[in-house]
Amino acid sequence: MFAERYRSHHDAEAKLASILGLYAHSRSGTVDWEDVERPLYSAPPSGRRCIYIHIPYCDTICEFCNLNRTARGHTDLDAYTKYLIKEIEWYARYPYIRDGQFDAIYFGGGTPTILQTEQLSLVLRALRDSFHLSEDCEITLESTLHNLPAEKSARLQQEGVNRLSLGVQTFSSRGRSFLGRTGDAEYAIARLRAIRQLFSGVLGIDIIYSYFDQSLEEVAHDASLCSDLSLDGASFYSLMIHDGSSLGQRIAKGEIPFGRSLEDDRQRHNRFYEDMHAGGYEMLELSKLVRPGRDEYRYIRIRYENGDVLPIGAGAGGQLAGYRIYSMAQGRRFASKIEPAYAQYHRVLGHLQFGCYDLTTLSEELGPDSYAPLRERMDYFVRNGMLVPETDDLYTLTADGIFWGNNIAVDILKAAIDGTKEHH
Ligand code: SF4
């Protein structure tokens, strides 16, 4: 049905933007900081918003990773902590940022827990001193297992961290070795058990499937351990081979006998999803399964809703008052205006990430002329086993539908936009 799979929200957004010719618009709006500053001197708007803090350092670089990170080397982490605090205080000069409430904070990387507990505590205190955090503010930290001894997770919880996202990737020793993870399966299980005992907040992990020649039994083993370890959720991704990565280069040279088909991917994806579903987990977004009622993942909801995201740290991206902001390096920011059309499709695509296709909401957002083409495409995906009609206007995704979720989202949006254009 589809020749290639859009594996992430970013893939889908890039495809949709190119179909719509929006990239040119969204990139053409580079502006001076004075333009961004103007609305920041006004009062904050209503609506949920969040803070993203980037820690771009890791102990070592994983072969499969294309995130914005660098090996820690001899980096002075005290100096980086001071830089983060300075940037927090600098942003607090603006009423738009200082006077409104923040509902979620996300420490991403890199490896945020490469900072010592004391350093993270200083950053958290600076955030509290400078901004209004909601009483139940969601505070997430990403980490590897080896950077987070259980005692550290408990101390961070005392400092307000209430959500952890840990890069486990797999519980197979063979897979861990292939993916260059620290420690074997026994190590990973013992470390997670210890964290689970001392950390009572939301505990989720990242899982990679379709690495090397992963068997369906290995996929099932990963899913069963999520339940056994009482984890609150798992994000699951097919291993991505990026052209420039060292893994991509080794595969290209034939050093790793790596071959897989989309059908292999689909089978492993569906096995993980179905086993997790049977274990009581439900879909939160296309690549995230959670225990009902345990993990709101407010940060990602705010991002998909187009809420403001205050970016702190080198390599952090966010948006404020209709401007996209990217901190390229310490003290160097790049800002561009977000086109209203881009914002609209970002929001609709975000809505579709949650796997619930509400025809009424979508046609309200995209215009009444979109209703018929949307209905036609949804019926098509029902006939092909990817959507299930729940009510007259509401559809949910099957396991296959989740696997192809980003393709389906692009397909129906394109049909709606084409249909609307034809009508005019
Ligand atoms: S630890 Fe995480 S962020 Fe760092 S290189 Fe590995 S996968 Fe990437």
C-alpha cells in the first residue's frame, strides 16, 4: 500500500510540508531577536506551555544515534550548569515568560543525568526561583541506565523530578551488545528493579525493535519485561540507520550483515504492540504505550498542541509567541516566524499522533469542504484493516494502522487539502 514508511512525526511533517510547499515559507522567516522580543514584553497568553532543557553531552556516542549530542570528553559540566542558570535568569526578564505558568519541564539530550544530582538541583531551583511552575508540573529527565544509579533517582525525586525516560533499547544481551549499550540484560533488569523500588514517579523506557536479526521471541521478551518490572510506559522505535552514522557506514561497507524488509519491521512492531496491549498498556501516541492513568506525557501534548516551549541550553529548540527559536550554541540563537499554515498542519498532525481520528474535529480545523474527502480516505483505510470505526465520526487505529500511522496521517491530510482546493 505504501512504498516507504514515515517512521516518525518529523518524517510525516517534512513530507506534508513539502507536499504543501510550506518549507520555503517556514524557513524564509528568519528574524532578528528584536522582533521576537517585542511580544515578550507583553503579558503571557492563556494556554499550557512547557520548558525544554538540552544537555548535549554523553559519556560515549551510540552508533545508531543521530540526536544533537557530543561526547563529554573534558567538558566542564559545572560551567555548563552555570550557563543554564544564566540563560534561565536571562529569559526571566521578559514578562511573557516570567509571569505565566509552566505545566511541564523536559530535560533531554544527550544525557541529562551526566550532570551530578547537585548540578541538576541547582538548575531545578533556578527554574523555580525564576518562573511560575504549576503545582503538578510534570518534570521529566531522560537518562541512560548507567548514568542513573537508583539512589540518584530517589534524590532527584526529592528535587521534584516526577517522570523518568530511560534509554534501555532492549533486554536481550545480544541486542544490547549490537546496539552498544552498557551492561547485559541482567544488568539492565537489576538497575531498573532498583530504580522502580526507590522512584515512585512515572517510569518509562525506550525500546528499539528490528535491530539486526532480532527474533519475534526477543521482541516478546522485551514486552513482557515492561510488565514484569512494573514500568509505566515504553516508547518503541524501529532501528533507524542514518546515512552519516557510524552504524550506517559499517553496514554500507558490509561489516555488519544487516538486511530487513518492511514486512520484518511490521511483524516485530505488531508483536510488541499486541503483547504490550495484552499486558494492559494502551496507546498514548503512535510510538508510545502507557499504563492507563499513569502517564499523561504532558510535555509532548503541549508540543503537538503548538503550545509555547521555552528552549534552554545549547542545542535546544522551542517556540515562543509565534516564533520558532533554536539555540545553536551557548548564547547564539536563531529565530524564525512560524507561518500560520505551518502551525495549523503541525497542530493537525499532532492531533493524529494520538491515533484517534475524529472526523468532526478534523473538518472543523481543515474546513467544511474537507469532510467528504476525509470520510472517503478513512473508509478506504477501514477496508484495508488499518482503521476501525468506533462511532459514526470517530475512528481508531489497528496494530497495522499504528505501524503506518504517520503515512495514514499524511495521506488523509493531503486528500483533505486537495479536496478543499478542488472545491474552490
Ligand atoms: S546515550 Fe542516548 S543521546 Fe547519547 S549517543 Fe547514546 S542514544 Fe544518543
